[in-house]
Amino acid sequence: MDIRLFSLCKQEDPQIDSGKKQIYKCIKSFFPQCESFMPFTSQKRMLLSVGQSLRSADIVIIAVQNNMYNATKRLLAEALGFKLMKKNAVFNVLSPLYEAEKIKQTTLTANAFFPQGATLLPTQSMVNCGFVLAAGSQCIIYLPVEEPYSSDVVFGSLYDFFASVCDDDEVIKRGLQARHREIIKRTADKLDTDSVKVAFNYSQASSIIEKISANISSKHCFTFRPQNAYAEITDNGIAEEARALRESEFAPYGVAFSEASLNSNSEKILKAAIADESGTDICTFFAEENETDEAFMADCVDKMMLMLYDHEKLGDKQNSPDISTKKDKLLRKHLYYISAGAVGASTVIGLILALLL
């Protein structure tokens, strides 16, 4: 598969460098032959190069700096002949901030509108969300290049997208394993820097963390309670376990995973509780259809690690990440159908962009 990478930045900085590395690692996990980013400082020159690449490339990735992000998104949509349409998922999150006069009308509009037919690749704050456009045999992936927005898209959507377009099961497994390692290492490093300790109960999920973190230098921020039983599936059971872990291990956070089970709707779920000084939150994770227990457990671990990475927001109900719904599963299915529909002989995107430029 021919994949081309473009970056648009006025000036490089550590956040941009970190974002590029995360994006590139993700792609290389599935497609080792992929070449590195072609850097640009001019929007028009980059779009011209994108148009030329789309004559042959299967996937084009465009990573753009914050101060040019929405303007370049608009230019790209115009060049492709796509109307900008409001995404309610973004608008509904940002409009209360506008009403509270925390953001301007121009910020709300710029962030809430996307090319018609685009699949959203959300960031946690819904600012600078990425998206996928597909036509015929080609895809354009547009995403933020700098932290923290880049990591939100990479770990929240991009690995899943490439898993959906890859047809080699071993490559998919290797790519998703790379994501698990990256997420756990990233979280452990952040907790270590913040001098924060997390205590886990004994469970299949926590054993994944223990195994992967064994080769991470910052692993001492994690402790694991050895015991021979899972926490009860009831909310009270895992909540009490999480609080007990926090107290017994003298840790700022206690995390308890249940085992996977079926709910009243015959859906496979796993519950997890995370306790801190402000209280205890309970999350419910939903498995995808036909997802193996191993893959489901690893997926749950990823989500918990992403929560712990932003541990400062756990006590803030307004800003804490919502991962207790099926929305992420719906996104994965949407990405799969987008990628499946992008297999064909047409080069519509490349022709339109080449003609317009």
C-alpha cells in the first residue's frame, strides 16, 4: 500500500516533533516500508504536492500545526470540492463553551465544520479533530500534528483505522500490540514524572499491564496486588476494591478491574473502578462483536491507561474523558466501513485536486 505523509508547520517545536513521531510509529507498525514526513511551511505548496501524490497514492496523511489547522482544513475542502458541514458531535461539546464566553464564535464554527462525508477522528477536547475522506481507492487522513491533540487521534482512532485497512492478521496483531506498549509506556512515564503511584487488583486486565510494563524503566509507578480472585462484577464490589487498594498501597489511585461477563442484553462487558481522594468512578467497557477476550482485555487496558495519563482531570467531571459508552465502538465500525468502501479503481480525489490546483 502506497502511503504518503505531509506535515504543515511554520516552525518545529518539541510538541510537533513528539506528534510526528507518534503518527509515524503508528503507521510503521502496520506498514514498515512507509517513508517519513515531507515537511512544508506553505499551504499551497503542500496542497500541490498532495494533488500530485494522489495520482498514485492509496492513502495520504496530512498533519497540520494548530495555528493553521482550521484554515488549511477549509482550503483542502475547497480544493476537493467538498462542502463544509456541521458535525453535531463537535458542536454539542463546544457550544456550551461559547455560551459561557470561553471561546469565540469563530473558534466554534472553525472546529465544528468538516468536509461533507468525512469520518471524524476526535480529540478529547473536540478541538482540532481529525477526519478521514474516502473516494474510490483513495483516502485522505487529516489530523493535528502537535501534542496533545495528535496523541488523542493516534491512540483513539488512527491505530484502529490502519488495522481496518490492513488484510494481514499478523500485521494487525503486531500493530495493535505496538499501540498497547506505547500507551502503557507513555502513561507510566507521565506518572513517574508526576511522582504518582497507581495500585491495581489481581485480574486478567492488570496482568497485561504488569507484563508489558516489566521492560519499562518507569514501571515502579505501578503496583499489583497478588490475589486469587477477581473483584465482584457489581459496582459496589469493584468500587470497594479500588478504594481498598488505594489505602493499603498508600497510592493516589487505586484501580480494580472485574472479569468480562455478559450483561442483561447479552453484551460482553467489563467494569473497572478508579478511586482517588475525591471519590470513585466506575467505567463500563463494551466488547465489539466477535472480539476475543484477549483483544477485549487489551482494549480495556488501553482506555484505562489513557484515563490515567490525564489523571489530573479525573476529579473534574466536566473535563474527564467519557469512555463508558459504545461511542468508540461505533467509531471503529464506521472506520471499517469507510476503509472497506475505499477499495476500488477510482481516483476521484486525486483527479479533483489535480484539476483544481
